[in-house]
Amino acid sequence: MRFAAIDIGSNAVRLLVKDIEISKKGVIREERIAYYRAPLRLGGKVFDSGRISSSNAEALGQTLEAFRLLMEVQDVVHYRACATSALRNAENRWKVIEAVEEISGIHVECIDGEEEAELIFENFKHVGLDDAQDLLCVDVGGGSTEISLLRGTERIAWSSFQIGTVRHMNQAIDPAEWKKMDRFFKNNLMSNTVRVAGTGGNINRFHKLARLKKSEDLSLVKLKKWVERIRSVPLSQRSTKFGLKSNRADVIVPAGEIYIRVLKLAGHDSIWVPKVGLSDGIILSLVSAHHPDA
């Protein structure tokens, strides 16, 4: 059965399409069919003015209309479209959602930080985590960072912070959010038996740049090295030198800085990069809704 997820983020809008097969024992097998990314950067305006412009709303509607046609061509049976930090922080979000739905025919859900963290957590429910070791899952987006502390198949603590790559570039992060993050670690990390997992496009790119094997963790030393190496190159030359798309060339450095800070707060010197994200979690939540035994 074919499922799809639309992730309307602060930096980009994404469509992920997967084929899902469920065995008689309830084991899920996933196959990625297609992935599309449109770099609309909705957060750029929102974090400055508090509103999504009419031109951005129109561009979002047209993007989702294209995604709807792509889903129809690829025989998608179930899909869900979720908007995160940029839209939920926009004063005119409901007007924008109404306009976008009228243009595209796509129903958009504006989810809060708690649900965003829960959907990302879906990716780790079936990976057989070691009960003796907690997992700290960190997802850095354009407008927010979601952190969940997992023990076995349970999420024992979580928080969403108004800290993201686009906010960082726009100098729009309230210092109180950094203090809130510091308190989260002091209150919830009682031991060092924790593994840190990073999700999101930027940490995936750092892992690729470091030329690591899929199962190999990215060390803090290498992460710092790549942040400094990219920072030292003018923005106009980063795409050519590092193979970065222009809409990632500027956000990847602030993303790296956020992951470095998290690792230091957690007291860890490496990060696991499982190459999953919100879109994957949305699809798994859809599978659970339509196949409760999976």
C-alpha cells in the first residue's frame, strides 16, 4: 500500500512517498518511492514580521497542488500534510491554511511542538532499542528543535524549543529558549547511559560529508571540523566546494552549531544519524492508524 507525507517546514516543504508492506506477524517493510523538496523558506518572513506573505501563501498553495498531482499519479492511498514552526507561529496561519487548501485541495494540519516530537518518535518505536540505554532524539528544523528522551518504546521526556536554523540566521532566538534547553538537560539527563540520535536534513548532510558508513556515528570532533570548514568558505562558493544546494548552504552552519551545543549539554562525543525525519514518522503514524496491529 502506498503512503505519503507532506512536511511544511520553516526552510522547505517536502513530499515523501513510500510503499509499505506488513507481514502476518505485523513487521513493517518500507520502500522509498519518491522524495521532493521545495525550498520556500516560509520561516524567513514569519520570524521577522510574524506573518506569512500573500506571495509565500500562493507559492505554498501551488507547491501543494503539484504534490497532490504527484500523489495521484503515483497512486497514493493515504497521506497527511503537517505544518510546523513557521505556520504555527504565523499570526495569519488560519487564513493562509484556508487559501492554500482552496488552491491545492490539500488539507493542512498545523501541529504543535508536542505532536511534532511524537511523530518523530514514531521512527524509533520498532528499532529494538536497548532498555539499558536511553536514546536522546534531537531534530533541528528551520524554526524549532524537538528533543525527546526515549526508554525502550516509551518517550519519558520531551520538549520543543523555538530554536532553529532560520531563526538562528535571522538572530530571532530568544535567549530564554537557550535557558529552557539547559534546564531540560539538567532535569532529565540523570546518567550518561544515553545515546544521542540526530534527525533532519542538515545532520544527514554532515554525516555524508564526513564519508561515514551508514551505521557509523558522527563524532563531535568531526562535526566541529565540518562546521568550521564550511563556515570558512564564502556562501557563494559553498555549493560548488561542498556540493550543497543553495538553500542548504546558509542553514547548515547554524544547524551544526545547535547540534554541537546539544551534544555538549548531553555530555556526549558522538551522534547517531539514522537518516529519518518527520516525514518518515508521519507515514508510520498513518500506517498505525490504518493497521493497528502493525
